[in-house]
Amino acid sequence: MRAGAALLASTSVLAGVLLINRTAEAGSDVQPVSVSYRVVLPGETLWAIAGEVDPEGDRSETVADIMDLNALTDPAVAAGQRIALPGN
């Protein structure tokens, strides 16, 4: 019983060390982005929020940026949802 527990503990520690030492290599040109957060109000859409975030910019690009930042698969948001927005 003790041998099994010791083997399990050492295997867990080894796996943790191996995972911790791994580095992400998805992209070498990753740049930090400043973000702000807000809670979606009833009736708001990402399209409207994007217009507030960057009134002079391409709204469809801003929507895409917000979706990427929040890992959204579609532009639907719900009232009460907290989302990250690009910029301060």
C-alpha cells in the first residue's frame, strides 16, 4: 500500500515538473494588450459596445478583437456577462 502511494506521489510530482517547465510556442510575435472590463447591460450587443470602444475604427474588426480577447465563438453576449475590452 505504501509503495503504491509513494509511486503515485512521485509520478504526480514528476508530471507537475514536466508540465511547469514547458513553454508556449504558439506565436513568437505576441504583444501585451491593455484591457478594461465591463459588464454587459440588458439589450447591449458586441456591435454597439465595439462602437463605444473605438468610435472611429472598423467596428467589425473591434468586434473580432473583443471576441478573441474573451475566447467567444460567436458575438452573442448576455446581460450581466463580464467581458474584457481592448484599451484602457
